[in-house]
Amino acid sequence: MEKNKKREDAKALISSVRNILFNDWDPLNVSGAMKTKDEYDYLIGKVIELLKQKPSLERIVEFLMEEEKGLGCIHDPKNTKNAASKLNLISDEM
């Protein structure tokens, strides 16, 4: 039973991070196309590892900005801060 709970918790965490990256952060502006829902999946593991470290909000913002730069995107501070705030809440619950 405990194994199933851990698996469900992991699935919920992955889903939460995916939704925040896709719906709130979305530096490539692809959230309008459902077929691109997995666009930022390559980052989920990195984000979860970061969140396990209980980073500051500023560190999460910095991480997302580094990723934006790597994607060649124009930084939108409002979206980045909003996504970082939501990720920070997840970190607090871990």
C-alpha cells in the first residue's frame, strides 16, 4: 500500500510541475496548443531536484531565467515570478 502512495505522490508532483511549466511559465508561448503539453517535460526532473533543496524564491526565478536564456526566449518577469512562486509552494510541501 505504501508503495502505491509513493507512486501516486510522485505522479502528482510530476503533473503539478508540468502544469506550472506549461501553463504559468511557458517562455515559448506554446500553451495554446495541447499537442505541445510535453514541451517542457525535459525540465521536470531538474525542477524537482531543485525543489528538494528547498531553494529560495529568488533561486527558482534564477533557474527559470537561465532556462529561458538557453531557449533563446525573451524574459517575461511576470510569468517567471508567478511560476517560481507556485514551484516554491510545492517545495514547501515536500
